[in-house]
Amino acid sequence: MRGIGSVFNRPVGVLVMLSVLAGCIAGCSRPGSEEPIRTVTIQQSWELQPGDEVGGYTITGSLGDVSIALNGGTVYAPFDGRVQPNDIPNCLIYSSPEVPAYVFRLCGLESPQLGPVRQGAVIGKGKYLQFAALRRQPDGTWAMVEPSGDILQRALQRP
């Protein structure tokens, strides 16, 4: 933030900053995001999961994820849908009414477009993509399933 030092030199400025921070702590999902964080409970359980840390590094993919070297490439919305931040850091959940029994977890994208997206819209870019397809189970949890090559193709090439 620019000029924050001058705000802290004034008692009123400090109170304003503390009020803003308190309001954000109470109601923010992620900086710059109006989208709520979405948690997806996965039925399968493995020892190492995205978001875990090993040797001081964060795991970004696990069993069931497909790893794609994007090298700065773009990921597009394969259908009209919605992009929400996931509770796993640096991951998103993409859902679409066109495939209502599925959601897709996308990890590794930089500066993602959150909220409603139209088919072909840019979701984000990155050095890599960890892609997981999840299918809703009758008990409300999600199971990892093999992603469709067609859906991956749609996500990696603009229509």
C-alpha cells in the first residue's frame, strides 16, 4: 500500500486502518475476491494432500491430479461456469451447470479470474497446472475420478 506510513503517524489513521482490517478479517474470502472460499470434501484419503508441507515446501498435487507444464500458458473455461477459490492455497474450484455432478480443482494458476465465466474465457495462466476431476457421491462427498481428455483439451485451447 502506498502512503501507509503517513497513515500510521496519525492516531485517527491508525483507528481507520484497524477498522478496515477488522472488517476484512470478519468478511473477506481472499484479497480482491467477492467469491466465497469453497471446500470440497474428498471421499478418498491419502497421506499427502495438496496444501500439506514437506521439507518446507507446499504440495500442489497428489494422487489423482494430472500435472501439466503450462510454461506461462493459459487455462480457459471449458463450459459456462463459476470459478471459486478453494480452501487449499493456490487452488481453485471450477463448476458448471453443464456437468453438474462434477467439479474441477485447478492448482497453480496466477491471478485467476474468479466468479462467473463464459465458455472460452481465461481462467488464469501459470507455469504449471495441477488438474483434478471430482464426482459428487450420494453422501455429499466428492471422489477423484480420471479427468476426461476432452475437458482438458477444452481447458487448454481457446474454442
